[in-house]
Amino acid sequence: MSIFSKILPLRYSIIIFASLIIVILSLLALFLFDVLVGPKWSAVIPGLLTGFVIALFQALLSWYEIKKVNELKELKVRKILPSREDPVYYGNLISRSKKEIKLLGVTAQRFLDDFGSDSPNAPEHRKVLIKTLNDNDHINIKLLLADYDSIKSNEDNRNKYNLAQKD
């Protein structure tokens, strides 16, 4: 919520929206009790009311979205990719790493297959992890892998885990 607090503290936003509600409801009441008469008021007041409802709905949607984006920024997430099938992108990230590489997954098998091959016949993009580790002694690799007890209910994950155990 840092964006809201930088632009306008949330308390002030609530005060402004509450003030607008009071003004619009007051105008609506004056219109309903025939204090404000005339054709212009019959167009202005319903327009104000519907415009405010739409603006309030949009503000709530924006608030929710900004909250989620801030959560990702706090986790230092750089980019969310729709697929993990781009070895060039990940190879570039691995080769530019200076301090640490963090990986989250059921097993690290696919990561090691894609980037940690030590076969002399493997293409260069499959050796990038080994090359980066050889070039930089200060890189730490942190793997957050699932515990077997937590994934055994899912057959696909259980099979992946068992295959990784055999290697």
C-alpha cells in the first residue's frame, strides 16, 4: 500500500470519498423533496450518483491490484513468466548471477536437466549452471524442495519425486 500512502494517505482518501457520498446523498435528498427542481437537476444528480458508484468500484479494484503488486515487490519478484520453456532467458539469469540462485519446485530435476548438464556433448545452454559455478566461487544455490509427505497425495508430483530420488 506504499503507493497510496505516497500519493495520499488512506485516511484522507476515505474522508474524501465519505464527503462525496454526503454531498451526493444531500443533493439526491434535496431533489427528491422538490427543493432542487428543474430539468438540469434530473440529469445531474443521477449522473453524479452512477459516476460515483463506478469510481468507487474502480478505486476498490485498483486498491486490490496495487496491494497484490506491492506484495510481489516485497518478495523481490522481478517478472512472472507464463511459461518456463525459455532456456535462453533462464540461462541468462543464471549466468549473470553474482551471489545466489534460488529455486522453488517439487524437485530440482528439471532445473538440473535443463542447465546443469556435465555431458561434453550437451549444448552450451545446458551447461550454463556448471559454467557459472566454476567461474564464481561465491554463488550460493538455495533449493526449496517439497517434502515427500506433503506431495504424496498428488500422483504426478509423487512420480516426479520418486524419479528424482533414483537419479
